[in-house]
Amino acid sequence: MTVASVSIYIILLLISVVSFVESFAPSFVRLAPNIRRGIRPSTTTSSTTTTSTASFQTTLQAEKSVAQEWADEQKKEYLQDKNRPRKYLVIGGGWAGWGAAKTLCESCSTAGIESDVILMDALYDPTGQSPYLSQSGKPVEAGTRGFWKDYPNINALCEQLNIREEDVFTPFTNSSFYSPDGLEATAPVFSEMKLKDLVGAGVGENFLSSWMMDKNQVLPQLPSPLGQVLATFPLFERIPLVDRASMVGLLVATIDCLGSDDESVREQYDRMTAHELFIRFKLSKRLVDDFIRPTLLVGLFKPPEELSALVVMELLYYYALAHQDSFDVRWIKNGTVADSLILPLSQMLEKDYGLTVLGGCRVGEISLEKSYNDKLSVQTLKYTRDGKEYEIGNIDGVVLALGCKGMQSVVNASPDLARLPVFSKAASLKGIDVISTRIWFDRVVPTRTPANVFSRFEQLRGSGGTFFMLDQLQEGNLDALWGENNDDQQQDQEPQSRGSVVAADFYNAGALMSMRDEDIIKILTDELLPSAVPKFKDAKVVDSWVGKYAGTVSWFSPGSYDKRPPLEGAGNDVLPNVKCAGDWVRMGEKEHGAKGLCQERAYVSGIEAANSLLECTADVKTVKKVLPVRDDEVQFQFGVALNKKVMQILPRWWLR
């Protein structure tokens, strides 16, 4: 066979192959051989070309028609689907979850939207109906939580539930700080402190008389931090005034950081440790070691070298520096947070709005799909309960009201969520170990204050420690504290036989987690408690309980700011029907004045997450209003304005 014959044979073979491909391939593939052969779609006298072009255009139009029909059908199904009851899931039964559930129920009802709201939690009963008991039947609680002065939304919740604050909360109480050297300081109740409390601390009765001041008069509200300095003057037993005065440097950094509108400035502070910040602004080592470090260990659950400077300044400002009485705190008066506040809330939502609560649930995979508008949307959610797996479909929206450990679990089980950087980064953050204990003694041990902090004790092994005298905080609830009712008491049992009940908690407790429960109790009863209050040496343990919670509390580590989940989740342009809530979320434009590991912040974030979800999925514009904390004081506002002008000229040399 000649070369020409071979060439002709190859050409004929190629033509046959191309014809075969053209007969089966989509029109957009068929166009390529025509172009290679130099043929362009045009209106020429060639009937073959005209036929081929017309065929291509017809096929292309048919394909566009099919695609349009599919899109129209998807939109039709979506619009039809909107007529059924809305189904919203809230995953997590803490303050954030209940804030979200309440808002979804109430706002849907107000807007006339039929809805099915479901709250899911790993706890067997997140409503507070079933108390959590020790093996001996006594009530226990994971951690003792305070309620600070600036909790406007939780206070408003009490009013809505017809709960009188004086029935559920104790009066505002003092707190004491103890070290191996003894009592270091006492935090006063600033809003109730009287002028006579200053007598003997450099302010004499003659001075008050000369200014015609009644020594029984409440200390007037003074500009922050002047009011705090004056009020604490007689209450710092061992920390000299010169050390306390070094706190001024931190005020400058706080004004610069929290008053800045530049997000990059906040990120720079976030990358710095609080320890670095204290050194650069010349805070006294004694002030840090004896007061600030133990405060951070029980406030943010980590020492300053492991905490973001940004979050530390937010915490100190919100709790201590914003107003003279910002640090005033009160506690639950009877029972627990769950049965005092969550239970009446859950009963109201279940009765009035048909809220469904699923306890004992382990949420697994959350599946996503693309909707007709090319955005992602939740498709299904799988969970296990009592060893059986269930699936929920037709979901309109989800609020992930989870902490870091819960987020890790859900994202690890959900490949669709893990593909989105927002969720995979959030799942990478680590939590803090916490240990809660409760000890029942055979005798009453009087203490200076009912709320107390351990400072600088080697026995803490790097953790923070607190102890609360529950028999003082809940003196009208002793029967319940001992797991007894009046009807259950033996006739020959004297009430005096029941002694003090102490709730002691350890934060950043990794070095204690491996210890046996009885050894942890022994550290408390033999070393820590008697060192703080010597009369504990004479008290014997009647009963005890220990609860260990590994990695459950949010850790605001340096550089964690951009990894914390935004309230909007992946964003309304990507995944509009999944929102995030919790004290660790970044709230963006909806940022609230409550900061840090804070019940008020968690509750508010749940409200705002639900507001955003309803705006995106049900076009609800009338959202639930969030109450703000008090405005910044005038001197802080002035400092912020002045700092902004100065920072336009001077560099922030202390930031890297």
C-alpha cells in the first residue's frame, strides 16, 4: 500500500470516527470537529453546513430548555415547600440554644408563620425538669455561675416569665481572694458600699463631717476607674497601692483596642498574649500574680500567657472597668440555673408554642445540597438516641448553639460542613478542662464571704480554683441541698446535724483530670480549704461528688479570633440557613456589650442567630430586639475619641 493510499485510508477512518462521535455526542462537543475542519457556522449556499448549524442550534436550545425547566421546577417546588410549616432545629441546650429557640417560637408566631421548632441536646433532660443527682441522691451542678450587674436580657427574661428577681437570685455578694499568705483582697458590692466602709482606710469621720456627708450614705457613682479605686481602697489586704496603680497602663490599651473601628487592630491584639500586654504596659508583677492571674483563671479559665490580649481586655472592661458597679455579682438563690430559669422557660415554650425538646441526642451528619438559587442549604440531619439512628429531613434552618467540643463532633461527622473553611477552622479550636465538686460537711463553717477564689496555691497545679458556700447562698434551701424533704427526715434527726455545703470548681484543670475523685476531694479538704479558712480543719466530710468535663469550655487562645465561628456561619451568599450561637462566636455588626465566657452573651447570641435565620429563610423583618448594656461612660468615650486622633499620627509600637 502506497503512502498516498495509507493517507487516504487514515483520512477515511478519521471521518468515520468523527461521524460516529457526532451522532452520539452533545452538540457543544460536536462543534469542535467542525472548527478543526475549518467549517464555521454561517448562512452559506452549502446545504450540509446549514443543516449542521441548524441542528446544533436546535440541540442547544433544547438543552437550555431542559435546564430552564429543571430550574423552574426547582423553584416551583421551593415555593410550594414554603407553604408547609417551617422546620427549624436548634442544636445545643445551653443559654445560646434556649435564646435561639425562644426567638424562633415567638417570632414565627408573631409573623403568623406555622413552625415546628426542635431543640436537641446531648443531656438527657436539657429542660431542667429532671435534677442531676450524685450517687447518694443529692443535687449537683456542673459549675457555679454568677449573674452580673449588666445582664439586661436575662433580667428581662425573668420579668417575662413572671419570676421576681429577689426570688431567684441572691443579693449581690462580696468575693474574697485567698493565697498561701492568707486573705489577699475582697471585692466589694460597689452599688451598696457606704461611706462608712472607707473609715479607717485613710478617710476619717472628721473628713466626712467637714463635707457634711452622712457616713451611712451609699458611695456615689464616680467615674471609672476612680470609683473602683476608692471603693477597693480598704479591701486589698496585701497588695500595695502602688501595685494597684499600675493598672492604669491597661486602661490605655483597652481604650485603643475596644475603641478602634479597625478590625485589623483587634486582630493584632488577639495575636498577642495577655502576658505580653501586661509586660509592655508595665503592670506590677505582684498585681498580676496575686490578683489578675487568679481572676483570669476563674474568669476565662486560663493564665494570661495562654489567653488572647483582646479577650482579656474585653473581659476586664465589661466586668470591672466599664462602670463602678460592673463587678457586682449575684447567684442562684434556690436550686440550680436549670431548674430556676431554664425550666420555666422551657415549660412556657412547650405549652404556648409547641416547642419540641429532644434530649439524649448525639447529632451526627448534617448534609447540604445546592438549592435552585445555587446556594447551599441544609438537606438532612442524622442523630442517635438510645442507641438508634434517626434522620430529620425538610429542614428550613439550623442554629448550631454549640461549644468547641460539640462543634468538633458535628463537623467531624459532616463532610459537607467540613468542606467550608468557617466550620473546619472552628472545629480546630481546643477547649478547656473543668472539674466541679460538691462537698457536704458535718458542721457549719463560717466564712468572710460566700464566694471565694484560690490564688497561687501549688496544690492547684496550674489551675484556677473557686469555692462557694452554698449553705450561705441558699440558706432557705438546705433540705434540697442535702437531697431531703421535710417529709423524708427522721424524727430524731436535728437540723443542726447538717453542716456546710461547698461547691468547689477547678478551671484549666488538665493536671488534675487524671487524679482519682477521692484524691481531688482530699486536696480540697486537707489543704486548700483549711489554708483559706482554718476552721475547715475541724469539719469532717459527710458526702462528696466530683464531675470531670474534658475540653468543654471555650479557650480564647492567642490568634483564635479569626477561627471562632461567625454568627452568620459560612455567610448568606454561601449557606444562608445555618447560623452559629454561643459565647465564643463573632457577632460582627450585631456585637453586644456582654463579653467573655458570659451567660448574657451566650443568650444574646442565640437571639441574634435566630433573628438572622428568620430574615434569610422566612423573610421576617420584625426581629426580636436585644437590650444593650449601659452606655460607655463619658470619660471612656472621650478617651476613645482622643486615642483615634493620636493613633493617626503615632504608630502602635506595642503591637507586632
